[in-house]
Amino acid sequence: MGSKGLPALGGEGYGEGQSPSPGNQHHMTLYATHTKVQPRAVQGRVRRVKWLVLWVLLALYYIVPWLRWDRGASVPNQAVLVDIAHARLFFFWVELWPQEVYFLTGVLILGAIGLFAVTSLFGRVWCGFTCPQTVWTDLFMWVERQIEGDRNARIRLDAEPWTPHKRRLRLTKHAAWIFIAMATGGAWIMYFNDAPTILRQMLTLQASATVYFFFGLFTLTTYTLAGFAREQVCTYMCPWPRFQAAMLDDQSLVVSYRDWRGEPRGKLREAGHGDCVDCAACLHVCPTGIDIRDGQQLQCIGCGLCVDACDDVMRRLDRPQGLVAFETLANLAASQAATKGMAANAARQNAGMAVRRIPRLLRPRTVMYTAVLSVVAAIMVAGFLTRDTLSLSVLRDRAPLFVPLSDGSVRNAFTIKLVNKTHKTARYTLVLEGAPGVTILAQGADTDQQGRPVLTTRPDGITEWRVLATTPARAHLPANLPISFHLHDPQGHDVAHAQSVLLGPPP
């Protein structure tokens, strides 16, 4: 981090060679007063990309709950739905059950490793372009700018007394913020409930208290974090800035100030100075209120707005753009070394740009991230393509373990559970293997021509059957006999099986 912000951490700070002493301890404070950041609007290539990303992400967030996907009459037709009541996660054609939560875990792992890989290549593009805190803060600041004006107008408004004009502007701004926050909280609720139904219930005051609670919670957090906390979330609350530096190396593209070209700073018409005219345009557009010329800092989210601001100034001064740019630390060091000792700015410009190299995409950490991504993605795809749509589980009775009958036979009781993940009813024949002569009976089930139970599954659900297994009279079977239950489809194919044991008295 740059050293210019350090004195603020100690209140008034100490002069060169000073140290805290009993005589000046009353000047020291452990906390710095928060200064409200009022960023200025800026136009440019980076800003246009940010606007595109912002509107695309907001459109997806608000529209996706209203998309429909036909899955049949008995299944929700919302394309993306987390159905808590029925323990299902629907994502277009994908339906996940609770026992398939490992797919969700895999998606989270892919997201984390992907974020590490992107950070190692392009710095904090997640923070600067796609993070929800950045997206909604950008939206709130845009609304604020439309109502109260740009940076200077807002600063003047803050300093004004509370006149009717100021009250009207502030009331309008906060009303717009609350409306956006309510839309945000309402949209989040719709990801867990059918969107048209829950909207109608909320408007007619028929929704549950739980729905209203979470709606209010998400509305309040959006309004607070995007309207007031803003850069403090990125600086103090978010853990990502604390360890994202571990993903960076000297080949990572990060927002940088080319000090070899800009220093020493000076006025426009002063000789012997670099390209930086100390206009502070980069500082005034920064959403976190830092000066990129101080070097890499924890508060920098990599949004690149300072690039647009500086390019605009350089363009008006008829100087080469790129004084602030996305650059690698390796190129900065090489340019610094190549221009050392040069007095003429034109010579520094030519020498500094001549040593620039294209960032190396293939390096140990990016290869490692790509390998991990490929392995996890392959496991996920293989697991999804081979996932069973039908599963069989067997739970034997524990009290009593078995029942001796009067004719000398022994009966064991089992609970059979069939999980049908399709949306169609199916019939399967239950077959017992591993115990010759043992007969099975499923209570309430039909039987085929051979007397074997035929179990019917309900669509997209779990069906339980009570199954009784009876040994022949006076059969000499082991007291603990491993057996297996099999399900055969109408064509006789074995589609599922489960292991269990048949218990009885000692021979």
C-alpha cells in the first residue's frame, strides 16, 4: 500500500523523526474519521464495459425467476427454483435431490477455482465488475447522480443547510433507493417460491410471516450496503481483498500507474516533468476514494474507472493515453529500469513502451488452476451423465430381528424405499437373490405370474413398501445370510439393487 494514507491511521500523525511521547499522546487516536466518498461520473471504454455488465447482470437477476420450464403437470414449471418445501433444486432441465448436494458442492468448487484463475490472470475483475456489492452500488450511485447531480453538486448539497429543495432531493433519492431495494429483496424471495404466486400473495397480504421477514431483511441489507456502506464493505467487511494478493504474480494484469512516465508530477507548461499534471481526476472517480498513484492498495477493487479518467485528461492534453492502465508488475519494473536516468519525457516514453511484454498466460499457477478446473469439471460431467434416476434402499426391522412361525419357518421384515427422479410412473418387479427358497411378499402390491411383487413408483417422489421375507419350513439356513434385493423393469433388465441380511436362529 502507498504511504500517503498511513498518517490518517494515527489521527494527525507524526512528523519526520517523531515518535509518540507522553507530551503528544493526546493527539493519537486508533480510528480515522470516515470521509464520505463522492465519485465523479466518467465516460470511456472501461465504463462502457461496466455498464454492459451491470445491466446484463441486473436483467438476469430480476428476469430469471419469471422464466418458465415445462416439467409436467405435477412439478413446478419455474425454470430456476429452490423448492425448500419439497427438497428440490430446479435449474431448467436439471433437478437435484437432497442426496445429490455434491453437485452443488462441485459447482461451488468450480466457482472458487475459476475465481482464483481469473484473479491470477486479470486481477480483481470480480470485485470491479461482477460482485453484487459493486453492481448494486453502481446502480445506487447512478440514481443518486440523476437526482442530486455529479460530484461537485453533491458536495455542495451536503454542505447546504436543510432547505426544502435539499429535503425534496434527498427524499426522492431515498425513495428510489428503497424501491430498488424492495425489488431486489422481492426478486430474491422468488427464487425460493413460484414468482407469480408469491407476488400475488405479498401484494394481497396473504404471504407467510417468514416470507415478509426475509423480504424485509434483503430489502434492508440492499438499502444499507449499496446506499451507505458502499466502499466500506469492500475495505472492512469483505475477506477477499485480504488474500487475493496470494493469487497475483508479476504477470497479472492489474490497474497500475506508470510512474516511470508520469513522475515527477508538474503543471502542464512546466519543463522537466512527467505526463502526470496532478489533476487528481483518477482520485475523483474512484468509488473507494483511493489514489492509484500510491501503488497497489487493498482498497482498490480493480474497476478501472481511473483508466478512463486519466485517458480523458491525456487526450485533451494531446498526450499519449495509458498513463493509468491495466498493466503487469513485470512490465512496470522493466519500464522503470529502462527509463532510469532519462530526463526527456519523450525518451522515457519510447524506452518504457519498448520493453513491454505481453503477459504470459501459461505459468505454473494458471496451469495448476486449469488442471484443477478440468478435473473437477470432468468429475461433475461424468457424475451427472451417469446419475441414477431410480434408487433402491432397504431398511430391515430391528425389533424384532426375526419372527419364528409355528410351522418352523422364519420371517424377516424390511422397508423398501424407491426413489423415482423421473416425472413418470413406473412398475418394477422385486426379486430376492442369495436365499434359495425364500419367498417375499410386498403388502398392498400386485404380483406377476411367478408370484413376485410388482412395485409401482410415483413420479418424482419416494414410495415405501413393507416387504416380508419368509424362509421355508425347517430350512437349514445360516443365522446371518447376506441377500440382495433387485428391481427388474418390464423387459427384465436389472435397474437397481440393494444389499441386506436375512437373520434367523442358529442352525
